[in-house]
Amino acid sequence: MRRYWRHLRANLYYLRKPFLEFLPVLLGMLLIVFVGGLLFHEYYDHPRIGRLSLPRALFVTYCLLFSEQVVEFPDHWVLEALCVLLPIVGLVVVLDAFVRFGGYVLRRNDLDKDWVSAMAMTLSNHVILCGLGKLGLRVLQELIRLGEHVVVVERDPLCPNIAFARIHDVPVRIGTHRTENLLTECNIADAKSIIAATDDDLANLEYALDARKAKPGIQVVLRMFDQDLASKVREGFDFNLAFSTSALAAPLFAVSSSDRSIINSFYVGDMLLVVAKIIVQAGSKLDGQDIVAHGLKYDVFFLSHRRGSTTTFYPGGDIKLNAGDELILQTEPKTLRLVHQWNTRPH
């Protein structure tokens, strides 16, 4: 139901442009009705009907525009001319409205910039994602999983990942960082953040600068390949985040090469933290150990505990470890090495 109302609002925004273009014609038609009504009120005088009141004269003129004769043909030459010309004017106005609105609706598609702008206007507190390559697709998947509303900017109209966005009702604006009013059409005024995830550092930086110019203080996340440039951008432009792809991947590559249990890693300030998966070995120091007390003692944070088919996230202190239990934990690399020592079977 929410999706239905959102599309209804988007259609109203979308039809606003042709309506504004048609508005002068509509006002001209109303003027014709008013002037024609005054003329019929002034000059129409039939022996049987008599003179027409102003409301009835306006109604007669309105009916003539749609080729409907509701009174007998007049004798005055001005009114005779109106009876001939008004149906032609009405036909022209109807055809113009049909062509204007019909053509606008029939040529609409999901990548039409006016439709994308209309969809974006129905959103607030949304995320603008620039780039729908491999990284952009993964980011979009995670944002959808988090329940965020997203507007995507992609330069390639033939990008295969656009199909995924369409399936999930995500508007995709085709354009580049040099496209005029691109972020405005993505409703950046109501957006909460922008993610520049293209494969061009300069384009990402320009997206970020344009976003800050349009909405100062907006959350900015940058993808940058040059690590030194990423650091300078973060410090010089005061962007919230400026990630170098290689800098993010390097710690995971390094620690994973030395420990196969590590499944993720990240920095908090200057501290490197790792996420690892451990299987409790029978007879080890972990076997029978109190899970939380052990973790607090050695600065180990347990993310999940799995025993058989039962998985407990953020396990409590009432769980004691048994052989075969699977643990997902977070700690420093040096502490992880101690955990491996505790999990070694005695010789």
C-alpha cells in the first residue's frame, strides 16, 4: 500500500510539468468562455426564449466549445460567428491536451529524468548513491537490507545492475557529475547522505563538493583509490568519511594471510580489530569455560554462539562453552593468537 501511494504521488509530480505548460491554454479557454458569455448575455434575444441570464450565457458558451448547441441558433452576426468558431477552438484545445498529456505519459520510462525526479520528490531522509558498478551494487543491496530509501546516479544507461534497482523500485538517474542540476533532481535538499562510489576519484570528489554546496553538512562517503589523496580530502574538506579501497582491503588481506579463522577486519582509530570464527576444541582451555567472564577478562567480544542448529547473537553469561561450539568473536590480532593457544588440545 505504501508503494502504491508513493507511485501516486510521483505521478502527480510527474504530470505537474505538462499541466504548467497547458495552463496558459486553459486560462485562454476560460477567458473565451467569459467573453463569449458576456456577448451572448448582451446580444442574444429570441422571441420565445428571450434574453439569457449571465450564468446561462456562460453555460451556452461552454457547451458550444464542445460542439453542443443548447439554444436555438442566434440571429446576431457576432453570435453566429461564435457558434461557428467556438467548436473549432474547443476541438483544438482538446486535441492539444490529449497530445500533451498522452505523449508525456506514453513516453515515460523508469530512466526518464522527469520520472526519476518525481520519484525522488516523494522521498525524504534518503541516500543518494553515485555509481552502480560492482561496489555500487553491493552498497545498494546493503542499503535496501537496512530499509533505507535510495536514489541512484549512474552514467551508463546499459549498466546491467540497473535491472536490480528496478526490481526493488529504486529510481535511477542517468547522468554524470557534469550533468546540470543532477543532484537537485535527486532531491538532495531532503537527502541525509551521499555515497560517491564510482571508479573515478575526480568524479567522486566533484559529487561530494556539489553535494556540500547544495546542502552544507550532508553526510558524505567517498570511494578513493589514492590513499594519500583520501587522507588529504578528509582533512582538507572536512568530509565525514573518505575511504581508500586499497586501504580498506589491505588489513583484511594481511591478517587473513596469517590466520585462516579471520573473516573480517577494520580499524577503530589506530587500533586494528579482527572478526574471527573459532570452533571450540575438546579438552582445550575454552571447553567448559564461562563465555562472558572469559571475554571480559581478555578483551574479547563475542558476536554469536552456535551449538548445533541454535544460534545466539551476543550470548549472555549463562552459556558455558562445549566442544564443537562455533564462536564469532571480535578482538585484537594479538589477543586472537592467545585465543588460539587456549583452544589448542593438550598433547
